[in-house]
Amino acid sequence: MRHIGPELIRKSGHIAVAILLAIALSTGNTILFGVSALALMVILGIIQKNPHMRQWLEAGRGVVGLWQLPLSTGIVGVLSLASGFPEIAWFSLLIVGIADPFAGLAGALVPRRLFGGYDEGKTTVGTLLFLLVAIAIGWPLAVFVGYDVGISFWPSVFMAALCALVELNAPRNTDNFLLPPAAAIAWIFSTYALM
């Protein structure tokens, strides 16, 4: 078994950012959510300037991703809240806050690489777990917002597959920025098919 300490620390940061944004998103207040995302960007920027914190958080992968998660999720969240479709923000936030950390930790534990992609760090187990967790997020969320249980399964698989493809093929250190809008687009197209 591989040492997963650095990846565990990095993914804990992802989960913490997602939890803080979820608290702000739960209020339904567009301005509060936007300000929260901006505040997290500033806090992470300050942390990034501290060499000890940077070394602890980057885990050998660079610090580019620190500000990308709140920026990208913040933009998607503000737009979806302002348009009256908060479920789009929830899906995006849950993908980067749950599916991505699960994939990273699973990939660190079982580092077999069968997939290409731009990032040589993507693993078979991580990608498959990402896909399964994304389905487990998308399907219940679609049912929760009012779509039929039976009909919403295949669009949920499509949403998960699109997000998994983006995560798999994202250039190194860009998945945190690309996943929230990809999840939003996948949600929009999939739920449009359900109407």
C-alpha cells in the first residue's frame, strides 16, 4: 500500500472548501454565496503565501488548484442561484467535494494506470470510483428535485460519465477549475432530456 498522507491532506482541503461553500449555498442567498467563495479565495491566497502551509497543502502537485475550487464553484453557484436552479450548484459542489476526493484517495491507494489522459496521475480505480460516486450523487439529487426515479437513472449516468471524462482528461492542476462548469453543463443537458 502506498503512503497517502499528502493526498489525504490535499483532499481534506477540497472537502473543507466544499463544506464551507455548501453551508453558504444552503442559505439560498446569491450574494452570501458569492462573498463566501471570494473570501475562501482570499484566505487560500494568504495560505499560499506562507511557505510552510504551501508545502503542507501542495503535496508535490503545486498550489495552482487552491484558488480554482472556490472560484469555479463560486461562479457556477452564483449563476445557478441567480437563475433559480440551485440544484445545478449542488451537483457541481458535490462532485468536487465528494467524487473528486474519493477518486484521488482511491487512486493513491491503488495506483494502477490504464487510462491515458493529460495527467499521468489518473488511475483506473480512481476514475471508476469517481464515476460511481458521481452517479450516486446525481441520481438521488435528480429524484430529490422532482424527476422520476426510473427515468432519471440514465441521465444521471450520462452526467457522471461526462464529469469523469473531464476529470480524466483535464490538464494537470486544472480539474478543480473545470469540474464545476462541466458538472453544471452535464446537469443542464441531462435534466433537459428528462423534460
